[in-house]
Amino acid sequence: MDIVLIAIGCGVLAVLYGIVTAAQVLRAPAGDARMQDIAAAIQEGAKAYLGRQYRTIAIVGVIVAIVLWPTLGALSTVGFLIGAVLSGIAGYVGMLISVRANVRTAEAARGSLQGGLTMAFRSGAVTGMLVAGLGLLAIAGIFAYLIGPGGMDLSVEADRRHIVEALTALAFGASLISIFARLGGGIFTKAADVGADLVGKVEAGIPEDDPRNPAVIADNVGDNVGDCAGMAADLFETYVVTLGLTMVSIALLVPAAGNLLQLMALPLIVGGVCIVTSILGTYMVKLGKGGSIMGALYKGFWTTALLAIPAIWLATQMTLGDLSAPIGGAGFLEASTDALTTEGGPLPEAGLSFTGWDLFWCMMIGLAVTGLLVWITEYYTGTNYRPVKSIAKASVTGHGTNVIQGLAISLESTALPTLVIVVAVVAAYQLAGIIGVAFAATALLALAGMVVALDAYGPVTDNAGGIAEMAGLPDDVRGRTDALDAVGNTTKAVTKGYAIGSAALAALVLFGAYTTDLKAFFPELTVDFSLSNPYVIVGLLLGALLPYLFGAFGMTAVGRAAGSVVEDVREQFRSNPGLMAGTSRPDYARTVDIVTRAAIREMIIPSLLPVLAPIAIYFIVTAVAGQAQGFAALGAMLLGVIVSGLFVAISMTSGGGAWDNAKKYIEDGNYGGKGSEAHKAAVTGDTVGDPYKDTAGPAVNPMIKITNIVALLLLAALAGMG
Amino acid sequence: MDIVLIAIGCGVLAVLYGIVTAAQVLRAPAGDARMQDIAAAIQEGAKAYLGRQYRTIAIVGVIVAIVLWPTLGALSTVGFLIGAVLSGIAGYVGMLISVRANVRTAEAARGSLQGGLTMAFRSGAVTGMLVAGLGLLAIAGIFAYLIGPGGMDLSVEADRRHIVEALTALAFGASLISIFARLGGGIFTKAADVGADLVGKVEAGIPEDDPRNPAVIADNVGDNVGDCAGMAADLFETYVVTLGLTMVSIALLVPAAGNLLQLMALPLIVGGVCIVTSILGTYMVKLGKGGSIMGALYKGFWTTALLAIPAIWLATQMTLGDLSAPIGGAGFLEASTDALTTEGGPLPEAGLSFTGWDLFWCMMIGLAVTGLLVWITEYYTGTNYRPVKSIAKASVTGHGTNVIQGLAISLESTALPTLVIVVAVVAAYQLAGIIGVAFAATALLALAGMVVALDAYGPVTDNAGGIAEMAGLPDDVRGRTDALDAVGNTTKAVTKGYAIGSAALAALVLFGAYTTDLKAFFPELTVDFSLSNPYVIVGLLLGALLPYLFGAFGMTAVGRAAGSVVEDVREQFRSNPGLMAGTSRPDYARTVDIVTRAAIREMIIPSLLPVLAPIAIYFIVTAVAGQAQGFAALGAMLLGVIVSGLFVAISMTSGGGAWDNAKKYIEDGNYGGKGSEAHKAAVTGDTVGDPYKDTAGPAVNPMIKITNIVALLLLAALAGMG
């Protein structure tokens, strides 16, 4: 219990860091009246959108809660609500800071590059620490309450079951908010971006972020509600699901372990110590002699990651004591192998017994995966390497070849992450079975505070550039904000690869939880999960379809919403001739309102797809071929969605990042630079990549998780009814 | 045996039809000297390319044969060579007719639309009947030889095993040629097409098929070597694999059936009678009152499909006798269930016993799938429906939105085919287990003669249009060839959806063969194919990666080869100023030669990927975790490649077809017509769709099959060595 309290202390520390740093950011000078004027418009738009988005989500949330209460009980309903509300808070507060830091970053960039960097990164760090801190507080808090004042006893099966249900419901709440926030925010930001570019850059021939463009404020609002708030909700969900699920797996798979409490507390304390290393890391973000911004951000990241090694060792040591002693008491082996093989088939040789050292090495694997994913993402989206350069080169021969090469890179970019994940799964599994894989995922996610900080830095610098442009700040200031913004593309791509990578690692763990639950709830049912069962194939195929269908909805939604923006902007230019001359001001709020309504409308159907699909497949297959096959098809769907979703998500996010930076590479003066034919082709590629990388691709991550969690809840609900 | 001989007779009939129809085509007038001149250049280029391609493939084939002989024996080596040689002949002869029919179609179109249609379709029918006829002759011939003069006895297990090996090797030969031919031809045709468009239309501003463009002959050659010869090799492979595999499954899964010979002969005779209905269908291709070309082609298709219903009933009746009697003697149930459940888990309730009627209904399901896939493909790629219209509409707002909408449609287009396939798998499985699924796939493929005829019609009309343009035929003739060409986009997309759909149906059958072989060769080994085995997840993920990597290679290859074309054409324009003026003739052959070398070079590595990947995963996983897990990972890879490949292939082929026809829809006068900004955006989409639909997408089908067959051969080789 002490360990859990220490973890809670770390969570509180993260929130305190957030409050202190937010205060520092808010104390900084906010620029002249023109800048504040623009920033106010962005703030107002972002608040208006998020307010409406969360009100809509709240309606869905209340309906879900009303369904949950009678089917799964009060505890699960409360867990669901806590997850939902905290996810909303993480996103909303992140946005609140972000829309204030943008103008302050522009102002600080007047002074120096380091000033702008510090301001933007600190604001990102607030969001990052809130995500990790609130996530940790939620899980550790619920756990501490249940085993403390709640009077639950880990050695009693019914009590363990309650803890599992509460943690699963918490994850469900976080996931449900996150899919709406990711998708709604993603549609908003890209509809505004694409719409603004289409009429502004292409038709009217005015530069990006030109204040004469009525969609320019909507574009800047989008950065905050999509790339900041949406991303924060997504990573909050990933954090809660991964850590929570590791605990759930321990409770389900090794219930007879003698030190069960310590084992379940280990993910919490690992999350806790990594918050401390993340905080230390944030102070290392300083420009070196070379003045490389990416280098400065990497200094922070690598400090966090390297300090995490001894910190995790210490945490493991402190929690488990002798790291060489086998974990688990009598009955552990039986319970574990039972859960691992539902078929009565052979026992996998690995993973049946493990020590503290094994878990430590699994967590090191998780850290290594983080480092490798960061490196691979930079390779595929950075301007210094072959992929981006090849897209830039292909732009010389036109729009078509730019897109062909971009698609080729997006397909190719799936290979290395898949190999890294496959090797990690095998290695962790050899060390400690499914529990080992879960701990690898936990260590991966433990760095979330720092990773989110890097990501949330992006929209702030993007906005700062826009404000500098609109407020007519001097060219050297604009140069600095552009430099800060350029690395944002890579850091944003990194987070998405990181989130989807963790989903792939979590897939096996989630499936393990599903099969174990199935055995617990329906002991008399024998379910055949073998690949030779045709209902397994059916489940795999339908699961694999979900990311495609979801991607299609997302892309179409952006196209349609961008169309409304184009029409509105054209109308404003037509009815207000003073606009182009710069003598009258466009009605920014009207455009923001149009995008808001479009994004909210478009997010609902696709978000319900992963909630309803598992329920539908279960009931349909059960009606056709009986309950055992219904469960087999449902289980296979859970893996089908990750097997296909991993590739869809990585190809979209890496490909989109590469297209974006290929444009930037040309703008840096290569292949004719700005205004050349190659540049026009690169702008097309960037436009295509926008919904790929910021709408459809990243939303696949919460989609995968929600499908899995709905399946777990469905099992519990069916068991309760049966 | 009589039944097998009747099937052979039908195969001979198809070849005779091909010879007679080819003679009719060749007797038709071949136009004026200018037309013949152009046609000769195309013929020369196509022969030169295919000659080099087959020489290169022959080297690979001989190396493979040398490896096969000691590992799998003489019979398999001979089977492999027969499959390889016949596949090559089907493609080569198809090309020979196609390059002669193009100019005759242009000449016939001088007279009337019906004249041009008849000429183009007849030439396509030659290829179609050769594919089906040679395919049937190969399988039925080998089978007849083995059970006749070869003295094999179906009731002896060792003899059954020899038959299985010979049929598998035959399929391997066809598959290996097909992947090279599909990919090499696909790279050639799209590199020439994209390259010609980029310099011609975009840079020089001259229309498509302008004789001043040095790449124009290469473009026309590409239609013949890619869309005709490559496609023919692909469908030959699909035909042989599907029918052969159905026979293999019967031999493996129900070896104790009393009427085993009849049962194994049934796929052959079904193929045979459908050749007859296909021939009858070809005579129904006539323009109606409305003058709809698609309607005329559909008349042929629907005649074939509807006549197939009584024909299949008759064939089943004739072969099996009493359709209500349960099939199989004593021991059938045991053998079947044994094979179906390798886990010792529960027995699926369905598929344990079936009658002739069950098989008949399974084949009806196969026919229904064909009809539905045709309809769905037309919906997604036809100019009359929402998808194509939505892409055309999105072109108005620019290149970017065209591509976004095209990608959205390509993602969406996977949904309905997947649902159709899933329902078909479930229904066929409920009726007659895996054997039922195999028969559904057989009936699907039995219509291949007609489907290939429709497809091979496409390149002929495409070329006819090019020749009409280059030879300066009157506008009304060009109008007729354009009308004939427009429907070619849809018929070409139909075949690709059809081929990949059959691959999905075959997946379960192939996996069944794999598990049964595994049990036969390694009876002491218990392999866990359950989804809770992490090596199964690893296999699924790595299998799912293959189509992505393969797609990336294909797209990059087209981009790179098109780049060489662009450079060559630019150089020709530069060094020969008389070109643009039309006073001197470009060096067509030089461009053809450049594309030839590029395509051959680029096809090798990606084609080896699916051959080597299964071998690599088996040996690596075996080294890490033992042989049982090696086989589990390999088996999972086979399903991973179809679970992901189905979506990659459908999205690419449907999306590409939709982009192409969106351009045509605009050229028909919508959204500003030719030359408008919308048209330029649509040309970009078409360029992107080209390698999607004609290079990367269709090659996924043979890739899936070859991965599976290599796995089967690997098993046999390991068993032989062990």
C-alpha cells in the first residue's frame, strides 16, 4: 500500500508541476494589442468548440452510464465516469494553456530562439504532465480506495473481480471520450486547414496565415482542439488502458501470486518514477552550440529515457525486494498456464515462471521500443533522410508522382515498426509470458509525460507562427517561429507512432484478458480460437475491415467539412470586397462556427462504429452458429482490428508527416523552393497527408482500444445476465 | 475417369474455340499502311518485352526446378514446369492476338460500333478461353495421367500424397510465373503510361496518344504486356490454384470417401461445363437498342452465369449420382473432423457430413459471389454512381481534395466485398465445411473464361483508340474507340476484385491443407494455432506486413521507371527539334527498351519477397522457440497475408478504377470538362490510381497464393529431409 501511496504522490507532483509551470507561462508577456486580439479570437473559438464537443460527448456518456449502471453495477459506472471526466479535463486544460502560450511564444521569439523554445515547450510540458499525472492518479486512486477504505481483499476472488471491473470501466470512460475527441478534433483541425489552404493559397493566392483569410482563425483553433486537446485525450486513454490493463492481467493471470499487491502496484510506481524523470527531462530542453531545436528537444527526451533505467530498477527493487526470487506462490503456474492456453493444447514453454529481473528486462524492452520508434519515425518524417527527400524529388515531375511516392513511403514505413514490435513481443514473452508483454507496454507508456510534452509543443509553435504572421511581426521573428514549427511535424508524428505501437503491444494482453474473462464467466463453454475455425477467420476479416471503414469515414468527413469551409470563405470574399484589400475584417467567428458544427456532426457515426461492431458480431454469429462461435468471432475481431489497424495507422501518420516535411524541404530552397511547380505538387501532397496524419490515422489507436474494452464489458454484462 | 475425360474434352474445346476465333480475328482487314506501321511497332515492342521477361523468369524457374528436384522429387518438378510453361503460353498467346486485334478493332470501328466491339471482344475471348482451357487441361491432364497410365491408386495413401504433391507443384509453377508477369507487366505498363503522360500531357502539352510523344508506343505496348499478358498469367494461376486446391483438399480431408474419384473429378467437370457456357455467352455480346456497350458485355456475362446454374447441376448429378445421399464412406467423419480441429478442441458442428445437394448449393454461393462482386465493382468504379461522382466533384476544389476523396473511396470500397466474402464463407462452411468453401471458390473461378474475356477486351480497345489517334482516323471513329475503351476500366477492375475475392475464399482452404499436411508429415508435433499463442500474433503481423511492403516496392518501382521514361523523352525532344513540329519521327524503340530494362530489373526483388518470407519466418521462429512455434508462426503468416492483402488489393484496384473513371466523367463534359482545373486535378488522381490499380494492387493476388504454396512445399521438403 505504501508503494501505491508513493505512486499517488508522484501523480500529485505531476499536477503540481503542471500548475507551477502553467503559472510561469501565464506570467510571461503576451505581446502587443494586435497579437492579443488575434490570440483572443483563437481562445474564444477553441473554447466554443471544445465546449460544444464535450457537451455532445457528455450526452453520449450519460446514455452509456445509464446502460452501464443496471448491467455492470455502480462501481463500474463510477469508474467509467471518472475516466471520462479526467480525460476531458486533461484535454481541456491542455487547450487552455496552449491557446495562451501561443501568443507568449511569439512574443518570446522576438527576444531569442531559446526564449520561444522554452515558452512553447513549457506549455507542452503542462499538458504532458497533466496527462501522465491525472492518468496515474485515476488508476492509483481507484486502486488505493478499493483496497483501503473500500475494504477489498486481493485474496478473495470476488473482490479481485470488482477491482478488475472498476479498472476496465475506468479505461472505457477514457477511451470513449478519447475517440470522440481525437476524431472530432481531427476533423475540425484538418477541415479548417484544408479549407483555408484551398481558398486562400490556391484560389485567392494569399499566403498561409494571412489575416485576410476568413478561415485563418479556424485553422489556428484547429491546432489547439485537435493536435493539443484531442491528442491529450488520446494519450490519457492510452496511459490509463495500458497501466490499468497490466494490473488487470496480473489480477486475472497470476491471482495466486503471494505478493499480488506488490505486483499490481509495480506498474503504478513505474509510472510514478518516470514522471519524476520526465520532470527532470523538461529542464534539459536547451539549445546547444549547434542551435538544433530537435537536438534540444531530444536532450530532454533522452535524459528522461536514460534516467528511467535506474529509476525503474529502483522502483522494481523497492516493490518486489529480491529480484532473483521467482514471483508467485503455490497455484501460480496452474493459474497462469490455464489462462494462456484455452484450447487444452500444448503449453508454451516460456512465460510460466519469472523473477523480478525478468520484469525489469521486459521494461527495458519497452524503453528500447520507445527509443527505436522515435528513431524510425524521425527517419521516415525528418527532412534529412531518404523518404522525405524522395517525395520532394518526385514533386519535380508533378502532383501525381508526389502522391505516388508519398503513398509508397507510407506503405513502406510500416515495416520497421512492425519488426520492432514483433521482436519486442517475442522477447518479452520469452522472459515473462503475457505479463512480460504487459510490463513492456507499461514502461513504454511510462514516458508518456515527456512524449506528450514534445507533441503538445507542436500546436503552440504552429499558432505562434500564425500569430507572428497575422500581427505583422518582423521577418526575423517569423523566421524563429518557423524554425520552431518545423520540428513540430516530426514530434507530432513520433507520438502517433508511439501510441499505435503501444496498442500493438497491448493487443496480446487485451486478448489474454478476454480469454481469461471468458473462462471465468463461462466455464462450461469451450471456445475454439484456432485459425482453422472459420468463425475466427470471419472475426479477423471483419476486425481488419474496421480501420478501413473508419479511415474512409474520417477522410470523407474532412473532405465534406472542408467543402463547407470553402463555400463560406468564397461567400465572404464575394460579399465583402474590402476583404482582399485588407480594409475590412473577415467574420472569423462564422467560419469557426461552421467548422464546429460540421466536426461535431461528422464525429458521431464513426465513433460509434468500434463501440457497436463487437456487439453486433457477437450477437449475429451467436444467432447463426451458437454462443461459442460468437465468442470466437468476437475474440478474433479484437486481433483483426489490431493486425490491420497497426498498418493503417502507421502508414497514415508516417506518410502524412513525410508529405508535410517534403513540402517544408522544398520551401527551404530545394527543387526550386517556394512558388515553383515542385512546391505546388508538394502542397498537394501535404493536403492529402493532412487528414491521413491528423484525422484518420491517429484515431485508429483509440478505436482499437475501445473495440477491445467493449468486448470485455460485453462479456461481463452477458455473464451478469446469464 | 469418364468424367475426367469429359473435362479434358471441354478443355480441348476451349483451345479449339481459341484457335478458330483467333483465325477469324486475323482474317479481318488490318487497316491502312499507317495503321499497320503503328501496330507493327507495338507488336515488336510487346514481343521484345515479353521475350526478355520470360527469359528472365525462365532463369528463376530453372533455379527453382534445380532446388525442387532433390527436395521434392521428379514428379513435383515436372508439375512445376508444366504449370510454369502453360502459364507463360496463356500470357504470350493472349498478347500475340491482342497486338493484332488492336489495329483490326480500329479498322472495324470505321464501319460500326458493333464491328469494333465484336472484334475487340473476340480477341479477349481468345485469351479468356486459353486461360480456362489450358488451366483445365493442365490439372485434368496431370490427374488423368496419374490415375491412369501413372498407375496411382486413390485408396493408397502414398499414391494420394503423390497426386497432392503434383497438383501443388503445378500450382506453384503457375504462381511463380504469374507474380513475375503481373508485377513486371504492371511496372512496364504504368511506368510507360505515367512517363508518357508526365512529359506529353503535362510538359509538352500534347494530347494522349500523340505520335510525336516518344513514349506513346511504349504506353501501348504496356497495355498488352501488363493488362493482357500479365492479367492472363494471373488468372491462369488463380484458376489452377483454386481448382487444384479443391482437389487437394478433398484428397487430404475426406480420403476415406467411397466415391473419392468422383468427388475429385467434380471440380474438373464443373470447370468444363462452365467453359461451354462461357463459349455460349461470347455469342451473346451484341449491342441492344440502347446501344450500351457495358450492356452488351453484361449480356454475355449473365448468359454464362445463368446457364452455369443448370450446367453445374447437371455436372454434379452426372458425377455424384444421387444428390441426396451423404458423401463419403466409413471413416469419413473421423478423417474430416481430425483435419478440421488440430487443437483437440471442440468439433465445429457444421461441415461434418454433406450431400451432393450441399455441394451444389455451395457452388451456387460461388456464382452468387461472382455476381455480387461484379455488381459492387461496377458501383465503385462506374461513372453512374456516387463514388466516382464524388471524386469528380472533389476535383473542383483541387488536386488535394481529388486525392483525399479517392483515398476515402478506396478505403470504403473494401467493406461490401468483405461482407459478401464473409457471408459466403459462413454459408458454404455451414453446408459442407472446408470442402464447401473450396467448391464455392471453384464455381467462382469456373467463370474465369468469360471474366478474362471481358478483361482482355480492355487493352485491345485502349490500343485501338491509340492507333486511331496516331493514324489520324476520322473523329467519329475515334469517338467509337473511346466509347469502347471507357467500359474497359470497369471490366478491368471487375477481374481484379474477382481474383482477390477468390483468394480470400481460398485462404481457409489453403490453411486447411497446411494444417492437414502438418499433421500428416509431423504427427508427433502439436502445433498451437490459437490466437492466444504469441507466435501466432507474430505470424499474423508479419503476414499482414507483406502486402504493404510489396505495395511499397511496386509503387516505388513505377515511380522510378517512369522517371527514366521522363528523362529519355525529354532528351529526345531536346536533341531532335523536328519532333514537336512533327517533321521527324521519335525513336520509339529506344523508349520501349528503357522501360523494358527498368521493368525487368524492378520486378525481381519484390517477386522474391513472398517466396522467401515464409521460409525465413519458419527458420527464425524455429531457431528462437522451437519447431512447433515455427509452424504456428508460418501458418499464421498465411492468414495474415490474406487478412491484410484482401484490403490492400481491393482498396487499390477499386480506388484506382474510380479515379480513372472520375477523369473520364469530367471529360464527358461535367465540372468544366477537358482542360478545366477540375480536369487537371482528375488527371492527378488518375496518375496516382494507375500504379495502385495496375501494378501494386493486382499483384497482391498471386503474392498471397505464392506465400501459401511455398509454405505447403516447405512442409513437404522438411518432411522429406527429416
